[in-house]
Amino acid sequence: MSQTLLFFLAVFPILVASVMLVGFRVAAKITMPVTFVLTSILAFLFWDMSMLTILASSIQSLFITFDILYIVFGAILLLNFLKYSGAVNRIRDGFFGITKDRRIQVIIIVWLFGSFLEGAAGFGTPAAIVAPLLVALGFPALAAVVLGMMVQSTAVTFGAVGTPILVGVKGGLENPELTSRLDLMGLDIADVLAAVTGNAAIVHALVGSFMPFLMVLMLCRFFGKNRSWKEGFQVFPFAIFAGLSFTIPYLITGLFLGPEFPSLIGALVGLALVVYSAKKGFLMPKSIWEMEEVKHWPEDWLGAANFKNNEAELDMALDKPKISLKLAWLPYVFLAVLLVLSRLPQLPFKNWLTGFSFGIDPILGTNIAATSTPLYLPGTLLLIVCVFTYFLHGMSGKGVKAAFSESSQMIFKAGAVLLFAVAMVRVYINSGENASGMLSMPILMAEWSANKVGMVYPFFAPFIGALGAFIAGSNTISNLMFSLFQFGVADNLVMSPTWILALQAVGAAAGNMIAIHNVVAASATVGLLGKEGSVLRKTILPTLYYLLVTGLIGFFLIGVVGVMDQFMLNS
């Protein structure tokens, strides 16, 4: 069977999912089971993947789904704790204290606070925390999820204290043949990772500095009273300042300190600069931009969280003195501290938390394994912060019960959808485990693409990274799948492998904005399940911006300027 036909067979389930979700607005709870079955049939008939391996992949997806739901549940529960303790109202007042302009609030909360959460925890945590916080502050649920997905871009390559590079790229490159070839040159994988980190930081700094401006444009054009691009342009100077406040320290850290801290340090420096500047009125727009009244919002903007009667829900929080702004924010500060401490490899906490795990290896006698480290997941830290909040804010038992009840209802709705979405992903990735010796579906798609585009390949390299993230919902997994392939293409085409790998890493970060099960997870936090297609129709715009500009930068540097490095094995 020709590689072209196999390529189109591999792409077919993705096309079906896209058409159903985006074209026909079919809910993910229907779309994902259909595409899972379709993917499994194709894998069985054309990739000679056994039913036992497909079943093992499905069992593996249960572990991954548990991890995702555990994080989402913790994020929802913490927000509900803060809601019933009265902290959300106080946080809302605090943001209005900085500025009442919703555009500036988005820059501070989503771009900067969200990027910090990505740098500390990654794996969908920013959207899971930021989206419900925005809803609590009076944003439409659809806007909250779209903006929450957009933050999963620039910060993602160095998310979870550098995991996509330290685990994704490194794991993807750990090949005996490549290692021996590097040894002959007096180099090792660590040298490659350092170069990839610096190159990726450069590309992200160039492209990502405009992301807060794009966030504001999306807010004003799609969720403003006047549906106006012009109202977004009014914030251009401040938005670019906010973008650079993050990306400049981010770039310096990436070039000189490695992959662990660019997102963390960039976000912390950016938060300090931007909040101070907003309070002082530096580069602030002349007029304040507000959302129109809720009664005028279209129905498809609304999630379950928007329909709640906040005043009635918060009765139990209002019968005691109003807590201070510092006390209201303290749970999130505590969460950030726990996330950083638990991720730093120099401290013992990471080893302690990852020491407890459960899993199956192998699953049903196949080469597929599954494991979970629940104590290390952000979900555990979120639950610890919930206990901290209970005592800190003096919550009532009634409030705790209501918070658990609401959070559980949202999780049960998300579970079935995520289960099929992740199962489809695992069949895709594990399709290389077959009796015919064929490449897995993602690798085959990437190889076919490389063969067709030739010397303009640098333009398309980030799109392959994005494809992996779209399928797997993870920059790290995309890098694991495609890093060795990208290195090999660069080697064959006599191009700089570290720049091609950087384009892979940046593209995989951008692909997180349209990763289906990330969209489902974020939607679950605000009760927006069933409207995933509406989210994807909007997040595809910033995703295309990121990929097109990244591709053009890559083509210019590699194809026009001809940048080279010491890792060009065939040069």
C-alpha cells in the first residue's frame, strides 16, 4: 500500500473530528467515541494492530484520563472553596482595584498569572485554573476557555519546569545510533538540549510577545458589545509592553539558565512590572472597556458557571466579615509555592512525591505500559491547598459540602468525553506496535510531509509539532514522538538539527491551543461541555498565527540565512 494512501487514512479520523466539532458543531461527547472507533478500525485493518494492543491502549488511556480529571477536579474544587469562603468576590474587587478595564485584566490574569502556572505545573493546569477564575470575575464561559487555551502557547515549551525539553526532546532523542554519533564528535544529548532551549526561546520571544495583544483582540472582536477589532487596538502599546515584560526575561533565562525556569521567571518579572505599570497608568488606554450586561450575552457564550446565582450561592460566605485581599489570594500563592518546590530537581520533594506510583507494566502482555504518580500531580497539591483554605478562611461545613457537590457534577460530565479522546490518542501513538513493521500513524504522517516539501521543510516543521500536540494534547508527548524524526530530517537535508528541533518544540506548544482533550478539560471547569467546537473555531486563529510566523522565521533562518550548528552530522 502506498505511503500517500496510508497518510490519508491516518489523517482521516482527525478530519472527521474536525468536521464534526467545528463544521457541524457536534458535541465532543458524540464526536470522540466516533473517532475512537474509526481510529481503532483503521489501525486494525491497515496497520495490522492487534485487538489486544488496541485494548491495551484503551486501558493505558484510563490512567491518563485519571491524571487529567484529578487535576481538573482539584482546580474546580479550589475555585469553589474560594467562592464559598468569599475570596472570589474579594479577588474580583482586587482586580477592579488595579483596573476596571477588562482588557487589562485579561493580560494580567491570563497572560502573566496563567504563564506562571504553566511554568510551574503545565499539563493543562493554567486553563483549568484561569478559565473558572475569569468566569467568577464576570467573563462569559466561552471567552474564559478560549483565552485560557491561548495562554497554553509561549510558556508551554518550558512548562512544568522544563518537562517538554528535559523529558520530551531528551526522551525522543535517546537513540543508540544518535548517541554514538554524538560521542564521536565529543558531544552529548545535554549539548543538544541546551542549544534547542536557546533557539526555542528566541523564536518564542519573537512570536509570543504579540500574544497578549491577540488575547485582547479576540476578547473585543468576539465577546465585546460592538464586536470591534478597533477596541482591541486601543490597548496595543500596553499589550506589547506586557508581552515584552514576559518574553525578555524569558529569553535571557532560556539562553543562560536552561529550560527549567524561562516561563517561571518571565511570568514573575512580568507580573511585577505590569501590575505596577497598570496602577501608575503607564501606557494605559484612555477609556475603560467593560463587558456588556449578562442578559445581552448569546446563549452559546454561557456555561453552567454563568447560570449560577452567585448571590444565593455566596450567602454562607457573606454572613461573616469580608476577608482581606491578601488573605483571598493566599491560597493561590501557596499553590504556586508548592508547585515550584515540588518541581525543582535540586530539592528532595520531587523524588518523594514521585516515589509512590501505581500502574501496569506490561498491559495484557504487550509492549504498552501505564503508570500514574498521583502525589506528584498538581491535583494533589490543589487538594492540599483546599484544606489550607478551609482553615485559613474559616469555612463552614455547608460551604465545603456545596463545593464538593458542584465540582463532582462537572467532573462526571467531562469523564466520558475525555476517556474516548485520550483512548483515540493512545491508539494513534501506539499504532507502531503492529505485526507489519509499519511506522505509527503520527510518524508516517510526518515522514510523508517531509518527503513532499523538501528544502522548504523548516516552514512546515512547527506544523508537525502542532499535529503531535493536537493528537496527544501534550507538548511533551509531541516532542517524544517527533524529536528523533525531526533530527533525522534535518540530518538528511543538511540543515541545523537544533533549529529544526526548536521549531518542533515551538510548534508543539502552539498546538496545545487546539488540543481536543485540553479543550474538553478546560470546558469542564466552567460547565461548557458540548460547545468544544465553538472553542476550536476561535482558538484556531491564534494557533495559525503562531505556526505561520514560526514557520516563516524558521525558513528565513535556515533556508535563507543558512544558520548552522556543530550537530550537523552530515555536513
